[in-house]
Amino acid sequence: MHEMRAESTIGTGELIWHVIRKDLTTSSLCGRFLDPASPAAPLTENEATERYCSSCMTAFVAAVQDQRH
Ligand SMILES: [Zn+2]
């Protein structure tokens, strides 16, 4: 099972969404470790930028396609 998890990047005001596999590990698909005990804070009005981790998206699409075969 996959889940999106946000990581805030300190200083840039960006929030980056990674994909994790809940059944396997707390590491994201791109290999980045995201501490489940400290989720990113919600966006404030000053942090308007959100984007998706391209490495996670690529791995996620590949994983979903694998499941369909
Ligand atoms: Zn990622």
C-alpha cells in the first residue's frame, strides 16, 4: 500500500510530496528516509509551493503498472 508523505524543505518554503510503501518501510520510493513521528507541518500562507518528488513518481508509476500485469 502506498501513501503520500510531505517533506518540508527548510528555507525554501517548499513542500515536497514523496511516496512511501507502508507495508515495507518508512523510506520513500526515492530512498529518502522520512520520519513518521515528525510529519511536515502544513503549508502556511507564506509557503505556497508544493511539488511532487519526480523520483518517487517514476517509481510509483512503475510499481502500479507492475501490479496490473
Ligand atoms: Zn521522493
